[in-house]
Amino acid sequence: MGGARRRARKDRVRADNRLALADEALLAEHRAAGMNVVIQVTWLDDRAIDLDPLRRFHQHLGQGLLGRRIERPALPIARHRWVLDSGRSDVDVAESTRPRAELSTWVDERSQLPVDAETGPGWHIGVLPLDDGSTAISLVLSHNLIDGLGLALVIVEGTLD
């Protein structure tokens, strides 16, 4: 009888969607300091990019850990929690090519576009065709949304079909 009761109780336990205490502290520290810490990953391909696979990759990213955002608690003493983010944008493709010498400038520009783990968007992907036929891709995300190890995991998962 006791084992069945424990199993029934275990089945009723809900997943905890509250931020871990370390994540809560990091979020509070960033907000108090007025910081918006981002992570940026940039790829350079020596040819033009096929946008269909990139859009599938983008969609896969949004179905994993990047498909969430942080919601403020109703009470100031409560913890923030993870909620589903349904407001994802599409891949941002630059309207015109730029010289390869301007790649660093474009990467800096992408890093300055807004990302916010609470209000969204929490992340974005941009594509820049370069005048030598190569293509740059930049993924920028809020560090409050995910850390470097988690990012490596979602990138690998995002490439699996």
C-alpha cells in the first residue's frame, strides 16, 4: 500500500519551472547593474547559403531551450519562472551584400540588436551575403536565457533532423 501511495504522489509532482537559484541571482545581478549580457556565435561559409536548411535550424532552436523566456513573478519575493516563448522571429537576411572587409562591423551591429530573456526576443539569427560569394551567419542570444554549454547543446540538437 505504501509503495502505491508513493508512486501516486510521485506522478502528481509537477516539473519545477522556476529559475535555479544561481540563474535567479545572475538575472538580478545583471538587472541591478543595468547589463544585458549576450552570447554571439558567428559562422562564415565560403559559399552562398541555402536558406531552407537554415530556417529549419532556426525552427529547431526555437523548439528547445531557446523556445522559452523568463517571466517575472507576480510577487516581488517570488522567483522568476520559465515560460514558453511563442514570439519567435524569422531569420534576418540582409537586403544587400557587403564587402568582406565589413564583416567585423556587421558582427558588431548584430550584437547590438536587442535581445531580452524577459520581454523577447531572447535571440535572433542574421545572414549577410558578402561580395566575395561567401556568407556570414550570426546567432545572438541573451546569456540569461542559456549559458555556453547549453548553447553548444542546442546548436548540435538544432542540426539534427
